[in-house]
Amino acid sequence: MLYVQQSLGPDEELVYVGKFHWMYTVGAFMSILWGLMLSILIMFASYKGYEMLGYLSDDDVGFLGAIKEIHPAIRGVAFLFFVLGLVKFAHMMVIKVTTEIAITNNRLVYKRGLVARHVGEISIDRIEGVNVLQTILGRIFDYGRVMIRGMGVGEVVLPPIEDPITFRRAIEEAKIR
């Protein structure tokens, strides 16, 4: 919340701070899990294929020992899927850590970016409408996206945040102030 606090005006105060929901973090960890599962599936399918074709030299070596005998390209593809899962996880976590979403009594601030900073600000009195986008899981676990339409700005769709209804209510509160 460093950027928003630094950019507050003299008579400006924070009304609400949006936070990522824990399901976003679960999705990031699922990327690692899917990468690992695909890697294991590729290796296991190759092992079974080599076993059926009779390419394995020793039957009692087992799965982990037979990995050495699988073609290096297949091992490389399996490793690539695992690395892609790790990269997706890292990407999602960097987004989570470097994103700031806040409502002050004068404006809505949406800052994202690690090295390059992208800041979107909409004056509260220029906001035309706020839509809440929730899936079935979003309704159950109370998270969703908020789409904000501003005059002359177009639409700003925020990442999945916790309690989007309260976020929308905070925008309406800031308009009244």
C-alpha cells in the first residue's frame, strides 16, 4: 500500500483498500500442481510405453530408475511443463504483491507493476457505474471482479478481490462524502 499512501492529497483519506482473495493464491499454487502432474503423467506414459515395447533393460529397476532410460527429449518436455507451472505461479504472485487497489474520498486508485508502474486513477465523481462480476465459486467464497465505468475513461476491470460487494458499497460511500 506504499504508492497509495504516498500519493494521498492533503485532505484525502482512505475509504477502502481492496485485497486479493485467498482463492487467487490457491490458483497460483494449482499452477505448480498442474505442472507437476503433467510432468509425472508424461514420464509415466513414456515409462509404460517403453515397458510395452520392451525397451527397458531391467524389469526390477522401477519407475524412478527407468526415468534414466527414457529419451532425453521426453524428460525435457516433462521438465518444461513443471517449469511452466513454476513460472505461472511466480507471475501470479508478483501480480498479487505489486497490485494496489484503493478508494479514497476523492478517487479510485489501481496501481500495478513491479519494474514499470501502471497507475489508473478515476475521480469518484466521474464514475458512472460499478458492476460486480462473480462466478458460482465467487458467490460461495465471496470474491469477484469489479468493473468500473467512468466518464471519458472507459471500463476498468479489477483483478479478483475479496468481498466485491463491500468494495462497490465503498465507492458509493465515497461519492456521498
